[in-house]
Amino acid sequence: MTTKTRVLLIDDDIELSEMLKEYLEQEDFDVVAKHDGESGLHQALSEQYALVVLDVMLPGLKGIDVLNRIRMHSRVPILMLTAKGDDVDRIVGLESGADDYVPKPCTPRELLARIRAILRRTAHSQHSDILDKVIHLAALTVWPEQRKAEWNGQVIDLTSTEFSLLEILAMNAGKVVSKKELSEQGLGRPLARFDRSIDVHLSSIRQKLNQFDNAGSVIVTVRGKGYLYAKNS
């Protein structure tokens, strides 16, 4: 018997939650729905989930606060639901460790596509030559199959999306990777106009690398073209 993928949905819109829950369960997901920040946080930390769908606007404990508290204990992939056109919520969410976002209102099909894109990135493959290869770049070591990265032997605490983006840059060290490629390969979706998700994620990676002797400078912005990992750093 195949085990269903467990998803936690935290949204105070009960009608929308029930619709999304029903749709995802038809697609073979096991969905638990919570409708406030406190109960959602407790559920996220007390049980194992493949992914959390988290609304920014929640009664009581706000979505960003829930996100921050989850990130103190877990790297579970988190997909934020944000108000359409609210760039502040999106940027704050990504900076706080969200893997991606979907603007509301969204269709169940759109949400499903984004969930599957995130889960594809986090799934371990036992048959990929790329994943079997450990990447060594001076102080940086990346284990794609384990989704783990270290700097001089110290673990870099990355979210799933941050790991994917660092892995792509490391695999292409010394070469410019466009934001379009990073979005398609790292986020699993086309780059939208005015979308700053890649910039925010890479800024977060730099901040985390800067804990190790200001190592964030290994990720170089090539204006108008994209980003590269400085091969000889």
C-alpha cells in the first residue's frame, strides 16, 4: 500500500480550506487543516509533514510568526499563501525561510502545481548520476542526495529552496546562471515579471554563508545576466 504524502494546511478561511483539502485528497495527498496560527504551529511541530501550506493572514498568531517558529525547529518545506500584489508579505516570508509563495486567490490546480514543484525538488533520487555526485568547491561541500551543504566542515542551515539554488550555482561554478534558469530549476516554475523571489533567496544564502568568514561573497551578482558561484573562492 502506497503511503500518501502528508500536507499541513494552515488557513483561517474554512470554506477555502475545505475545498483545497478535498481537491488535494483526490490527488492522493493526506491533508490536515488548521484554521489559526497557534493550532497550526502545534500541529507542524508535533507531527511529520512533507510540506506546510501557510496563510500569511491568520487570526491570533500571524503567519510570519508561525513561519519563524517552525524554522527554529524544522526545515520542512513551507509554501506561503499571500495577498495578491502584496510584495511586502512575500519578501518577508521568503526572508524568514519560506520556500515559495502563491498569491491568493488561487485555484486548487495552481496550488497543486506549486506543491508538486517543491516536492520534486526535495525528493531524494536513488538513480541520478548528478545526485550521487558530491560537489567540492574549496571550502564548500554539497551532498545533493542528502540535501546537505557544509562550509569547512560546518553545516550550512539552508531551507529546501535555498539548498536547491546553491546546488545549481555550485554545479555551474564559474558560469553565470540566469534568474530564469534559477527559477525554472530551483523553484520549479517560470520566472514571473517583477518576481524578486530569486534575489531574496540568494540574499538569505549570502547572509548564512557570511557566518563563515564573510563567505557570502562567493555568490556574485552579474548585473543584467544572473548569478554565479566564484569557482576559485
